[in-house]
Amino acid sequence: MYKNTTALSVAISLALGTVAVAPMAAQAEEQQVEKLQKMKVTGSRLTRASMEGSTPVAVIGRAEIERAGDISIADVLRKSSFNSFGSYSESSGNSWQSQATMSLRGLGASRTLVLINGKRLPGSATMGGGAANLNVIPAAIVERVEVMADGGSAVYGSDAVAGVVNVILKDEFDGINVTVGAGVPSQEGGDEQNFSIVTGTSGEKGNIYFSFEHDSKDEIYLRDRDYLSSKNTGSDNYFDMSGVSIYGRNVYHDGKLKPIAGSYDPATNKCNGKGFVGVTEYPGLGPMCGYDYTAEAAQTASLERNTVFVNGNIFLTDTTTFNAQMLLSRNESFGRFAPAAGYFEIDPDTDGGKAFFEQNQLDPTAGPASIYYRFTGVGTRDTTVTDFQADMKAGLDGSFYTDGFGEVIWEAGYHLNYSNSNERGTGYVLRNPAESLANSGEFINGEFSADATADLAATTARESQMEMHQFNGGLQFDLAEVGDITIPLYVGAEMTTYDYFDQYDSQSEAGNIIGSAGNSAAGDRETYAFFAESLVAFTDELEMNVAVRYDHYSDFGGAVSPKASFRYQPLDNLMFRAGAGMGFRAPSLSNLYGADSESNDYAKDYVYCEANGISDSECPEKQYTTTRTSNEDLDAETSTSFNFGVSYSPIEDLGLTVDYYNIRIEDTIVMNTLQSMIDQERSSGQSNPNITREGGSTGNITSAIVPLSNIGDLETSGLDLKVNYLYDFDVATVRYDFMGSYVLDYSSPEYVGGPTNNKVGRNGLPEYRFQTGVGFNILSDHDIYVSADYIASQAQDVDKNYNKTGKIPSYTTFNVAYNYMAPWDAKLTAGVRNLTDEDPAFEADGVTYNDELYSIQGRVFFVNYSQNF
């Protein structure tokens, strides 16, 4: 039997966070209750009569979204306490620079399923379909966001291992709404603008609405933030510098490093040319001329988003509806790196090589010389990425009555998603011509001639595309009646095809581009799934939800994912819930076939430092050229999850909720990090074949290959706490809210085949984070909200025994928002994000920070004006 929503449901919803905590008149509350009478809740396919269920779901309402003052849903979600260890945002100069993701429980964007109106948002082409790009979601028409931070594979499929983010858009709209706004940081860069228009109409035969949204955010350059600018450039020890690269004007030969003759003034011992610093000493190798890359490079990418959304419903009969949705998104981002950095070799047996060796006093019998070079003559590396995504759905739904099964609710639909990304890069350099020109005598005093420089310049190109076609359907009916208990059953099926390709330009594919790498790749996949779900309400107080799903992949076979959950409410103000399930995740097409990509990863080379008498605490974090690779031999992941929660309302308008979760993933697919590979070398005492070093097994790292691997088991557990309180005065309403997550365990191997340790509290893995705030609503027209976002402190590093060392301080930002509901049917929202202009939480060097946890935008003043017509 289904329970009607009562005042009890509203009270429990306050505790669960499924009702926006805001002052409501009695009429508004009645409308909310009526709206909850028959609906689908995230985490279940069943249409049911009450919102609170056996699965933990937190809701971010429209009011909360507007108060945040962010221009995108991605920005709102990144601050959520469920995004435990942060997630990717727009970062300058790489193929992902236009992307934004969500990583529930710190388990990765590829294990976090994103839905729009309960339907899957497929992964973007840029990420090979492995994760959804939140930047395609139109913010202006979002009604609420429901976050199910519990395994959902039994209901939604394999990539819901960590949970589900369901973005609910407006179902219909009458009239016209225009919104304009801006965000202005108090520091340089990162300015925001936004505009949207929504228009629609409703009638007896159906409804339709249209929205267009445009917003933009400017890039932020390293030079715009003092803490990102170069430091200690006058030091005689390279390791004391920051923002300076060894790729300047240097030659490495016979185990020694020194500046190229003609690139520095021996009389003053100063390097020549704009951006070059030194001469300084690279410990263990020798003197060098470094390059200050912070003067040119951008830290964050600019982003311009344009989104069109159309939603229509036609009421074919009293019980049958045709629905169609179309989402078109075009995003363009710009990022900048410093001029290309790379190395090439000069052969002493060539004409140019002979002259170079003589000028630089090198021994020709010791073999070729390696040049660590910055190609300033070619200019900065500028990358423009243009993403286009079309997501179209069409379907029928309805109901009919039968004698045997009562009301049968059915749905059938087709879903097409097309995602395309084009990347264009300028300022890159051809590797082979660099070597041939240098060996032919076109490289004099550390500079290429003007004609040679023109011959070196290259433009890179990359196109990625993912296309998905899906047919889906399902129906719900009453399976049986036992006494006054009705047992509903939902059964459904999906059939999906994916086609993917990632095409690089021929020079990048051949590995002939300095400062870039990539090889083309392609793949396809067919899947089908059958699923079922049922709800048994044993009594008014106790119900059980069971779900099972079978997924079959054309390249990985099949797997069954079951789940069972319980909800027990012994008192009007007390509820318990618990659930357990199993999951399965096949590697994404990009995991299997994705193109290689070159990056400059930060790491501390403890192997080199130990060999040169440098302590762990003094070992510097530097950038190294790394190539990230996919792996066709990956195995699928399997997972188990468990949750238990209590929701309690001790007094009227006070809701308390505590949830415990535990998720275990076997055969975890991870991208190895250069740091973990260095740690493996140090622990084992053996060289890693994927790391290339100069001068032997303890020399300076010149390059590394970082592959995807099945690293072993990952297990995480923790607690979520939510508090909501509402107190109504005669002329004002005061409210308080708190949402926090505390991570008890996050255990995984240190490297492939290495020891497993609990990593909570390490750098980038904060033990807890929370959001809290106090709101005041005065005379229903004025609303003031003061909030805080908190991230716990972390250890800076670990020693050779994996004990935590050092400390990164905790991080708190305060925010203020004011809303005014104008009598002419308008709304004004103004406020400040990061009121005290906090910088990121840094490591001891005052420079290094985690860009997935912290923003460098600083204090931002924002204003939005929304007018209804």
C-alpha cells in the first residue's frame, strides 16, 4: 500500500534535506504536499506517493542554487560536501580545459552517474565517454539537484558505483523570464557574465518551453596571483626557486648540465633574454639557465557557454503523453601555456654539431648532447577547445487499468546523444626539424635563425567524437495484493550502442610535436540491460525496496547487480533506513582505446634526492614530462556497498539526519601517478621501465609513461550529517542548515602490487568538509543568507613508510547573499563569494595547492536580476 504524504512527510523531508529549507506560507506548504503525491525519486524507478524512501538523497533546491551566486551547476556541485576530495574544473592548456566533473565520495567522475530528469547524461567525447561534462547543463532552468550518495548500479547501471547526481529541470513554464548577471572578482582575471531567457506556454493539449543561456568566465594567468608567480629567481640553488623550469637554454652531456654558450653573459653570470633566470645551480648536475614560465601561462581556462533547451509535452489522450526534449550545448574555452619546452639531441659528427661541441667545450667522444630548450621564438602555446553536444529524447508514457494488475504505468523512449570536441593548438614545435636544423648549423648561440624558427612552428589539431543511441522502455504494475498491502513491480529494458573516435593531426600522432603527444584511437560498444524493482510495505512503518539489473557488454560480457534497502519508521518523528548492493563497472571506451596524452605532472623525485643527499623535507616538487596511456587489457571493476541512516525530528521544524556508508571496489581502474611510480622505485630499489632518467637509475627524470591499471581494491567509508532548523517569528523567519561529510576510511594500494593503507588526511584527501549557513527572511520579500564552506587540514606529504608529514592548513570561505522579491514580479540577487578573499590552502612552499579542492578566483561580487513577463 502507498502512504499519502502528510505533515509527517514534510517533517522528515526537512531532516533529509528533500525540501528546501525556506519560509513557507501555509498555502505554499499545501502545494508542496500535493506535488509529492505521485512522483519518482532519485534512486528508484518506481512511481510512488512519498518522497522519503530507503535510499539517502540530498536535495539542492532552486533557492540554494540562486543564493550560491555561481554561473553554472558545476560550480555549485563542486562545493558540495559529497564531492569529498574535489573534482576537475576548467584548467588551462589541456584537452580537458572545457570540462567540469563531480566525484562523489572521492571515487572519481567515471563512477558518478549524472542524470537529467532521471535520464542518463552520457559522457563527453573529450573524456572518451568516461564521465559527463557538467558544463553542458543549463543552469537557468534547473528546479533542483538530487544527490544519491549511495551505490545505484542496480537501478541505473554500471557507472553509478559511487552514486547519482540527478538534475531536475523545469517540467513546464508559462510566460517569459529574462535574467542577467555578472560576477566581478576583486583580484585580476576570472570575470563572469551571464544571460538567459526562458519562454513557454501551457494549454489543455500540452505544453512547451524554450530556454537560451549564455555565460562566460575569463581565464586567470599565473602572473595575476602573487602566490603563483615565480619566486626566488635570484637564488643560486634551482631547488629553492618556484615557477622556473630547467627547460631554458641548457645542454646536458656526459653527466653534466650547463648553460648553452651565448645564452648567458659569463662576466655577470646572468642568462640572456626575456623570461630567462639564473645562472643557478641544479644540485648534482651543474649550472643552468632556467625559464620563468609564470610570466606567460594561464592557470585556469576561459569558458564561454551557449545552451539551448526545448521541452514539450503533448497530451494525446487523458492517459497518454508524448514528450520530447532537446539540449544543444556549444562551449568554447581558451588556455595558454608558456612557449614549448622540450629536448632534442645534437650529434657531434654533423657540421652543426661539430661547431656546437667546440663552442660549448664538449667532448665529442662522449656521444650526442641533449638540449633542454624553451622555444620562445615560436611564441606561447595557445589552445582553443570547442565542444558541441546534442542530447535528444523522445518518448511516450501513459497508464491503463487491468483487472489482474490494477493500474499499469508504462513508458517507452529513444535517446540520441552526439558529443564532438575540436581542439586547436598554436605555438607548438616540430621535434625532427629542430634536431635536423640544429645539426645543420641553424642553431647558433642558443638561438635558431628566423627562417629556422618559421620552419619549426606547428599547429596541432584533435577531434574527439562520441555517439550514443538508446532505446528504452518499462512498465509498472501491481504484482500482488496481500491483505491491504499492494506490491508494485517495475520491469524495464535498455539497448544502447556507442561509437567513439579520437583523431590527432599526423605530426602529433607520429610523436613529432615537442610539448604535445597523442595517437588516434577508436572503439565501439553495444550493451543491453534488463532490470526490475519492487517495493513491499509490510506495515505503515516498515517497507523494503529490492532491485536487480543485468548488464551485458559486447566486449566484457554480463554481470548482475542486485540491491535491497529497508525503511523503518517506528515514530512520527523517527526513521531508520539501511541498504546493501553490488555493482559492476566496465572500463570506458577511453580507458580501453583512448589516445595518449602528454602532460607536465608534478612529483617529488625521492630517488634522485636520496642519491644526491637531499632530505625528504627538502626534496622539491617539480614538473616532469609524462605521457598518459590507455590500456586494452583492463579488467572490469566489481563493487559492494552498504549504508545505514537515522533521521530524527526531536521538535517541530528541526531535522537531524546521520548516514553511514561503506563502498568497496575490486580491481579498481586508476591512472597511475608519476609520484606513485617514484615511490615504487624507492620502496623496491628497482628502476621502473616507464621512467626514463639521465645518467642511470638515480639520475634526473627526463620523461615518464603513466598507464591505466587495475591497481587492486579500494574501500571507503564515512558519515554524512545534515541539520536543518526553521523558526518562524511574526515578521521574519530564521533558518539554519548544516551538511557535512566525514571520511572514516579511504584505503587503496600505494602502487600496483604495493601495500594498502588508509589515505584519509593525506594531501588532497581531507578527512571532512562541510557547508553551513544562517538565513533570515523578512516580510517574505527580503532574504539574507550567510554561509561558510569548510575543508579540513591535510598532511602535506608521506615519508618512505607512508607516515603523514607536514601540514596543509584548513580552509574556510564565507559567503553572503541577499534576495529581494520585487512587487513587479522580479527578483534581485546580490552577494559576495569568499567574502574575506581567501587564497587556497598551500603547502609549506606557499605556492603548491590542489586545484580540484580550492579555487583561485578569490573574492567575487555577484549580482543577478530576473524579470518575469
